[in-house]
Amino acid sequence: MTDSHITQGGVGNPVAPEGTRTAADVVTPELVTRLTRGVGGSGTTVSHTPFTGEVLAAALPESTPEDVATAFENARAAQRAWAATPVRRRAAVLLRFHDLLLRRQPEILDLIQLETGKTRLHAQEEVQGVAIVARHYGRKAPAYLRPKGHLGAVPTLTKVTELRQPRGVVGLIAPWNYPLQLSVGDAIPAFVAGNAVVMKPDTETALSALWARELMVEAGLPAGVWQIAIGDGPVVGPAVVERADYVAFTGSTRTGREVAQAAAARLVGCSLELGGKNAMLVLRDADLARAVDGAVRGSFASAGQLCISMERLYVHESIADDFLERFAARTKAMRLGTALAYGAEMGSLVSERQLETVTRHVDEAVSKGATVLAGGRARPDIGPYFYEPTILDGVESPMAVCTEETFGPVVSVYRFRDEDEAVERANATSYGLNASVWTKDSRRGRAIATRLRAGTVNLNESYAAAFGSVASPMGGMGDSGLGRRHGSEGILRFTEPQTVAQQRLMPLGPAFGMTDEKYADFMTRSLRALKALRLR
């Protein structure tokens, strides 16, 4: 599918060799039937592969609101026994899933590539991420969830224990861009906390979630604990939110607001990981070779369809020309491809809608005076939704690409004079998801990181260091969301805290013949003594 003029004439990004296996070799009717067994649906729907735009999976079950209601009934029935299972046994399921995932990763790599259009290496990042999450909560969940004793109202007389009870059935709405990482990766802590999950994956990437469910059941999860509902977002999504005891959503800021409003109306909690317009700061003392490599990965991983990827690049004016020359050369040399094998450096956008957004942002910027340093055009010779990795210079605020999330392989570059200016410009957005700082001075880099309004900040890395450090919380500020995944917050969000307080020997009130006045005097002297003893 290569165009000899484009690839051999030296114009445009080169094309990686095509693979020998096709979608039909991987996604067979037998596979679809196996993976969808037990998934309720009154109708059928299909999914497509971005590599060619052709149908990938036919006859996927399509859920109605009534089917979603049935899924919740089944999940609630299964959840009671699952919650009664000791936490260490629940955690052991995650560790077995970890081993199965790594052993059988070629299967899921094929599915992720075919469903999203990303390269095999970018698909493998999802496997890494899910394995890390499974290992972490498989080891740490008992500690996160164990009962905790606290100082009571009256020391020794009041014994207090904090318990963590599962929410019940979690509604999990997962996006298309990271169909393994953002589906099972978020379900894992919900499961080990004792919940059941009703998940709505994107229809176009449902096979990845279905495959992960099959593997989790093989690892020991009761099948009823993980229900999947496939169907149109505006139909199935609200039906999930209407019945869930807690909602975890990853997607656009616009839809996230709707989810938050619907959850609030029912007085149920929610966590939202939404959009970003992430900034990368390259300081004057940065290692240029490493920074260029980081800019390539940070801007073009999964064709830029990553919430935490870099869309704004701020470079100190003293090094900007050198940096941009190297960055443009690397970007122009990136190999684009569709093979179900390692080798390509960037894959396809996921749909015509994403391609239209990218094209509109770039074309508008160019029409208003921006300069294309690399890329800047679609590549239908490779596939219907391919677009070259693109660097734009001279971008200004009236241009949509300056402030709106592109969610594609496009990065805008800006020069700055001093670090205060860079921080101010990086923070000049309603989003606050991820940021990146590049410098040889670790102390200065950390100081700048604390001034950036972003939920995660990476030093001398674009996104993977913070996202992969799953003992620490990950999430957004401002329009980038509510709540956090990973770490203690990532699992405790799926629990209800319960305080059990036991009073011993004497009540918290007049006793042993005390008058009200004597009791009040006794408590006043006791409170002063507790403060003097520095008790908290």
C-alpha cells in the first residue's frame, strides 16, 4: 500500500515493511463467539480496524438499557460472595492474571493493534502498564484495605477501627485509545477491593476488554463479577451511570461533566480522567539528544492519541534552533506502518473523526501563519486514517491547535526566555493532566515541577515515569478530571470508609453519680491534659 513517489522520492515519512498476517487471520468468527460468550445483547453491532477501515468483528452483542439492567442484577448477585472472599485470595487472582498476561501477550498485542491502529511497541506499553498494576495491587491490596486503629475520643476507653467496605457494583466506562490499560487497568483495584464491575468499553475496541475478561476469569475471578455491556455511548453509558454504586470514567471533558452531573444527582461518587493539553519544557541546560528522544515519544506515542502526551513544547531560545533541527529530522524519519509486528514507529489514527480534527487544526494553523517543520499531511497511501507526525512553529492563541486538545500526532513549539515565562505559559490552560521538564539540574527541575499545575510531572521523561509508578496517584487538575488512579487513592476510591467505635468501662456522659456540672468539669480537665500530652 505504499506510494513510490512519496516513499522513494524522499518526501514524507518512510513506510515500514508490511506484515504477513492480516486481521482475518487473527479475528475469526470463532474468536468473537468465544470472547462474547455470556455478554448480554438484544441486538448486534460491528467493529472496524483503523488500518484499513474494514469490519474487524461482526455480530458483537449490542446492549440495550434493559440488557444493562440485567448485567447489574447479575453483578450484584455475584458481588456478595466475592466481597466475602478474603482479600488475600482476591489478590492472588491478580497475580495469576499478571503471569497469564505476560505469557500470552502476543494474542492481546494483535487485538490492540487491530482495534486501535497503534504500533506493536505502543501496544506492548499497555501490557507493561497492566502487569505493573496487577502486581502492585496483588501485593499491596491487603495493606491498603486492612482495618486501621485510630485514637478514640477518650484514650483506652474508646476503641476505634476504620474499615473499608466495597462500594458494590462499579460502573466503568473505558475509552478506545488504550483499550487494555484503561479497562482492566482500572478494573483491577475495583475487583480486589471486593466490588463487581459493569464495564462499557468503546464498541470499536471491545475485543481487548473481552479478551482481558476471559483471562481474568481463567485466573480465578468469578465470571459474574465482571459484566460487559457493548453499545452506543449515548445509550449504554447513561444506563451504566444510572445503576452504578460508583462510576469510573475516562474520556473527554465534555462527556465527563455529564457523567459527574448524573452521578451527583444520584449521590454516588465518581472519578474522571479527562482531557489534557500537556506541556513539555526544555531548559537551556537540557541534554538535547535525550530531550529530542523524549519529545518524539511524548508527542507521537499511539499517534498522539494519549491523554498524557505532549501537545505543547516550550524550548529555551538559546537552544531552540539546534533542538528543533534535531527534532524535525527525527520526526521526518519515523517509520509509519500497519504490520502486526515490531518495526514501525507510529501507527494510524483511530477513525475518520480523529483524522478530521487533526487536519482541521493543522490546516487552520497554517492558514493563519504557522509553519510546518515536519509532517502536516494525511497518508492515505498507508491507510485511510494515517497522518504524518507533525511539528508546528509560529502557533498563536487564535489558532485552535494552541488551546484545544488535538489528540493526534501534532505538537506546537514555542520559544521562551526565562523559566518564569515558561511556567506561566505552561499553566495558561484550563487543563492540568501531565507535564514534562528536561534539565541536567535535578534540584531546579524539581522546583519547577512543583510550580506546574498538573497532576503528574515527569523530569527527563515525557509520561511513562509517572504513569508507570503505580504506587503514586495519577490524575488531573482543573478540566482534566477528578480523583486519582493508582496508589492508595486508586483503590480506596472503590471503597466506603466505615468507622466502628467501641466505648468501654464508662460512657461518654455523666456516670458514677456525677452531676452534669462535674462531668463537664472532668471533661474540660481531660481535654487540657490530652493537649498537653500532644495526643492527636
